[in-house]
Amino acid sequence: MDINIKNTDPVFSIGVVAEKFNISVHSLRLYEAEGLIIPFKTKTGRRLYSTSDIHRIGCIREMIEKKGLNLAGIKSLLALVPCWDLLPCSQKNRKNCDAYTNT
């Protein structure tokens, strides 16, 4: 069987991701509340993470553990990165986005 999973496919549960980074589920929810990550949510509210999300969480963890940044510092730093580099959006959505068209 050939399974093609894209980097943006939401396939990992919050528990799996928390275990991978040896952090609490609460920490992941805090990152979400701070706007640092945006997991996919199912109709029932279950959070799922993609490989891209996991890479981003790894970067957040590195900034905390190795660089000594707090969440406010990370949030300020990430605000410099345009959202279309972080989230997949269609060309149609980009054409209707003020932030994208005014760059």
C-alpha cells in the first residue's frame, strides 16, 4: 500500500506530539492560545498536528530551551514571518488578503 502524507496533513494527536517533545498537553494548548501554533481541529474539537506543525513546535522548543526566550519573545519574533509562509492558503485567498496584496 502506498500512502502519501503531505507535510501539511493533520495526522498526529495532541498526546502523541506532547510525548514526542516530552512536554505536557497543556503546553501545546498554551502555544495555541498564544497564537504560536494553529492545529487542525476536527468537528468534535480534537486537535491534530501535521509534520509542519511538529517542525514549528520543535523550533519553539529550541527557542525556549537553548535561546532562553519566553512565549512573548517568541511571539514577537514570529510576528515578523508572514502568515502565508506558515499556513497553506490558496492563491484565491491570497488575492483577497490585504496583508498579502500590500507587501
